[in-house]
Amino acid sequence: MKPFLILLLFVCVSCAETSRPELIPVPTTIPSPEEPSPEPTVEPTPTPLSTPTPEPTPTPDPVETIDLGYMGFSGERPQGLVTSACTPETIYGKAVQGVQEHIDRYDRMCEAAKQEGKIFAVRSAFRNYYDQLDYYTSERFGPSVALHPDESMHVAGMAIDLTVDYREWRHMIIGCYEETENRFTYLTQEIPHLLYAANVRNGVFQDLCEQEKSVIPIKRSMLYGLTPGCTDLNNPEWWGDPEVIECSSATLLPNGMVREDWHFENATIVSAFVQD
């Protein structure tokens, strides 16, 4: 390429010297500015109507209620006793103690009552083997009131005895649990347990739970996983029975022991769906 470019320049220079053509003036014209092209018309694209997303059906919130399955005392001595934060001492000045699970359940119920101005007082909680044996063999209590230490939930650290104060609050019937469908329904109005039992006896079933063996009237304490000593949990009666609901120590259990409306122990917790 380089030699070719040099030769080409040389020839052009020679031509320019020998014959220079006459320059013809070229009229200079200023082109008028071109008219701006109109913007193309853009047809607006219609926005499609959004289809509303259907609201998901809310899942009912589960509420803790009771299965009434007896936890039972295996005979092993409890480990890691803890003291109640809600009521640290009994009315006799002893520590209110039990296993962690039991004290947690009791404290939840105790604190709920305290928020309503009801202060619980405890008569007895954990008892060692020999204290329970004294109850069992004493003339004051005996086998009709106290279990043998090998069967006692007090010795297991999973029972607590309260005073009569605010008994009605603890035994209040607040809802119905359908065992076969695992469904819990609140009553439209809470019913004192003695009135509930009287209505059942009198055949006044309006605003009560269904009178079916699979339906259990739930007392307030049961929502916290604490079963009152109204029936023998090894051989439980129907919780809808007026005698079980009343839980009066004037009537005996089938095993010959008194019903104890002051005694609360652990039972198995289940989650039931709330029925509006």
C-alpha cells in the first residue's frame, strides 16, 4: 500500500501544475432548516383490569384444652424441683415446689387469676415420701383422703392443693371440648359449676354443652393443663356427670376416696381448634 500511495500523490501534483482548470463559483445556498418530523402517535395500551386475589381462609387459632389422659406417677422421684414464682410459700410457710412442667402450668393459672385481682393461697404442693406416708396413715386423713406415697402425685411433684378462696373462678365452666372432633367451643357465657350441675339435673340444657359422653364441659383450670381432683383419673367418670362437676367432698369417688375440688394435678394437653 505504501508505494501505491506515494505514486498516486506524485501523479496528482503533476496534473495540478500543467493544467489548472478554471474555477467556477458554486452558489452558496443555506439550506433551510428541515421541518421537524412529527412525533409518531402512540396509541395508549389499555391497562388490563387486575383480578383481585381471594383472601385466604384464616386457620382457627388453637387453644390449649384438656385431653384428660392421666399422666400417672411412675414411681421415680422427681428431679429438679422448682419454686412457684406466683405463690412462693404455702400458708404454713413451706416452699411451693414441684417439677418444672407442673409449676409452669400452675403459675400461668395463678398469674391469670392475679390479673383479675384474685390472689391464690396454697395449702400444700410437693411432699416427700415420709410426709405423704404420714398423711396416708394418720387418723385425720387416712386412705380415703390421701394416697399411698407410691401413688401420690404430690410425691411426684405434679400436684398442688389450694385453699377455698376463688374456688368458683377455678371451677367455672367456660367451654365444651368435643373429643372425637378435637373441637373446643367457648360458651356464650361462663357458668358457675354448681349452677351448671343443677341445670343438668333439672333438665335445663339451654346454653350448656351437649349431653354426649364425647363432649366434656371444660373448667377454667383445665385450660392450663391442671385437672381438679373430681374423678379418679385411673378410672375416670364422665366429666359431664353433675356429681363430677360439683366435685363435692360430701360424695365419694367409686374408689372410696373423697372428691377434692382443691386438688389440681397435671393432665395431658392437646391443641383443639376453636369453634366460633
